[in-house]
Amino acid sequence: MRKWKRWEISLAVGMMLAILWTLFSPFEKACDQVRQDTLRLHILANSDSDEDQALKLAVRDAILETQGSLFGAADTKAEAVETASRQLEDIQQVAQQTVRDAGYSYPVTVKLENIYFATREYEDFTLPAGRYDAVRVEIGEHEGHNWFCVLFPPLCVPAAVDADDTAQYSDEEEQVVKSPYKIKFAAVEFLEQIKESLTSD
């Protein structure tokens, strides 16, 4: 059997990678659109103690109960971000009052940031890794496990609003968030991690 030369192997591998990228590229582009059209909620507990983790969930419930309907009324990501910007102080007050009512003196910080998230698989949908706009709630030292979901589309506020679908996503985005292809999500996360490492210095 004929032995392949090194340059022939390199060429073949390059062609295979080019073909794979061509097949993968539309998925990555749709992932990028999902990131642009999504506003997340990110709550960080003071620590990993049972008490602090329970407090984190109490803060979550209070925020969704008092603010969820406002985000549910947004028709676009831009409207949701504008709502978040206007409501940051109110969200902070709700979170701080919840902490005090629970008997703790932890300070609470609330801000709107663009931050990196790993791939996150929920019960009915998956969000690809990458940078997202997010309302970030930091409780105390904010060194404990966090909780995060989606304010827009309002996928994590069913108790506050009637938001049981992903209608605000395009067909391409819908295919991404409901995609069962874990290998594709792993590939996206690998690429996003490389991007993050290159821009974090």
C-alpha cells in the first residue's frame, strides 16, 4: 500500500478541517446571535454554606417576583437592557432588603455587565458558551456557587409572567438553544475559551 507523504497528510487534514468548519460555521454564527439577543440574570452567593446558598435563592425569588413582569413585557433585548439599566437600584434595594429580613448584614451590589459564561444546559434549552449581557447580583463576598438564568427572553420568570416559550428568538437561534448536539456546544465552548484567554490579558 502506498505511503502518504507528510505534505499530503497535512493537506488532507487541512481540507478535512476546512470542510468541518464550513459545516460548523452556521451553528457558531447562530450561537453568536443567541448571545447578542439574550439578557441573563447572575446571582452570586456569599459562600457555599447551606445558609448562604438558601439566602441566594431567597434573593432570586424576591427579584423575580418584583421585577419579572417588567422583563416579561420587553419585546426586544434592547428594551430588556434598558429596563435593567433603569431598575438596577430597585433590584439592589429588593435584594438588600431580602438579605436584611433574613437576618444578615451582607452588602449587595447589582450591576449590568458583559461577562463570560460556560455552556449551560437547562431543562428545556441550552445556552452556548460566550460573553453575554447580564444583571449581576453579588451578595457579600460573592464567593459561593452562583445561580443564573435568562431575563430575556423571559425563560426564568414563569412565576412572574406568562413566559413559556422562546418566541423572541429567530428560527436559527431556536434551533441552537434546543439543539441536542453536545459535540457542537463543546466545540463552541473550546473556541470561546480561546477567545477569552486571548482578550483577558
